[in-house]
Amino acid sequence: MSVRLAVESLEKVYGEGERAVHAVRGVSFATEPGEFVAIVGPSGSGKTTMLAMIGGLLTPTRGSILVNGTDIARLRGKALAEYRRRRVGFVFQANNLLPFLTARENLLVMARINGSDMRAAKARADQLLEELGLTPRRDALATELSGGERQRVAIARALMNDPELVLVDEPTASLDSARGKQVVQSLIAEVKGRDKLGLMVTHDLAMAEMADRVLEMHDGLVVAHAVSTRG
Ligand SMILES: Nc1ncnc2c1ncn2[C@@H]1O[C@H](COP(=O)(O)OP(=O)(O)O)[C@@H](O)[C@H]1O
Ligand SMILES: [Mg+2]
């Protein structure tokens, strides 16, 4: 697994005519395998829109998104669904767990639906629960978990399929800062260990500093690239 992303002149316009909103206005950047990139910027600057396009959830208006040379922006139908399902792990702010299942069952549900090897899936689930500090809560129902715990289960669930692209939209919203840092460390370890790509939108500058690089968005454009001082 070794993933390279090259985003070129990417644009997204929502709606048409007078109502059109130019959410992303021509973004270009490239990443190396194993990079963990933070994306910062004010609300409404196009961060979620960009992440959704890279994850194949939203069709770009113009531009390309090359993942190891394949333009994701051109994929449709089955090929696009395969890309989303096999290669992308998403963590959204509003990641909902199934309330009637436990933390561990929430990780296993897709494996069951897909008819995957359940022994391997259980091993993977338990490993992720451990890495994210959830082992003591693994048999708790989703409704019994705290906000931070639910968010960590959502992160573990996104990593279950061993995705090459790990896309995270403001993961730490309901995590205290010590726990939040630990979660980001787990994500970084996952990305570095397997030459994946991590893209994480965050408001938290302490989290952003943990990344290899910070992209700052403003009004639909990347206005600054800062290499982290982390070393
Ligand atoms: N589905 C949509 N329809 C119309 N406009 C949208 C839609 N989603 C987002 N926008 C607009 O696009 C711009 C960028 O939004 P978004 O990508 O959510 O920014 P961020 O994640 O940085 O807050 C904002 O002006 C927002 O109102
Ligand atoms: Mg957003």
C-alpha cells in the first residue's frame, strides 16, 4: 500500500445561476505516501466540500483528483462505489453509530454485510478498539457511550477496511485535548505504518501541529502551505 494524491485545479459549484455557490475555486496540491496533512480554515471555506470530493462522495465541477494516477473525478457508478468502499475511510462530524449495537458490533456490521472473513474482522476490530482506548467499552451499547467514545468508535469503524485514504472532518470536536491528541496519534501511526494518506480537517491548532503539513483554506482556495515544525 503506497498512496499518492494529486489534486489539480479542483472546483465545486453548488447550484446554478444567481444561487450558485463557488465552494472550492481551484485547489491544487500533491501528497507523498505516508503523509498526514491537516486542513484548517474558517467555517465555509470549502474544507468539507474538498474532502467529500476526494472521498468520492461529491462530484467535482472541474479539475482532477489523481489517486495513484487514476482520476477519481471521472469515476461513475460501480467504479466510484468500489473506490469509496475499498479505498476510502471517512470520519465525519455527524458519524452515527447504530444505537442498538455495541461498540464492537458497530465495527463488525459492515464485515457481516459484505460477507467478509469474520475471524480477521474481529481481530482487526479488537486491535482498533485497543489502539483507541476503547477495550473497556467494547461491549457497551452505542447509546451508553459518551460523545468522545462514540467519536472514537466512528474512527475505528472508518479504519476497519484498511483504507488507503483516511479522511477525517473535525474528529476532535467532542474529545478533550489529551484524548484528542492520542486519537490523532493513532491515526498518524496508521497512516505512517502503511504508507497511506491522512487528511484531517481541524479547528484545533495543537492537532494541526501534529501533522506533517498544514493546508490553510480561505474562501474556496488553499492560501498557505506550512510544513510542520514537528520535525
Ligand atoms: N449542499 C450545498 N449546497 C449549497 N451550498 C453549500 C452546500 N454545502 C456547502 N455549501 C456552501 O459551500 C461553502 C463551503 O462549505 P463547506 O465545504 O461546508 O465549508 P467548511 O467545511 O470549510 O465549513 C459554504 O459557503 C457553504 O454554505
Ligand atoms: Mg466543514
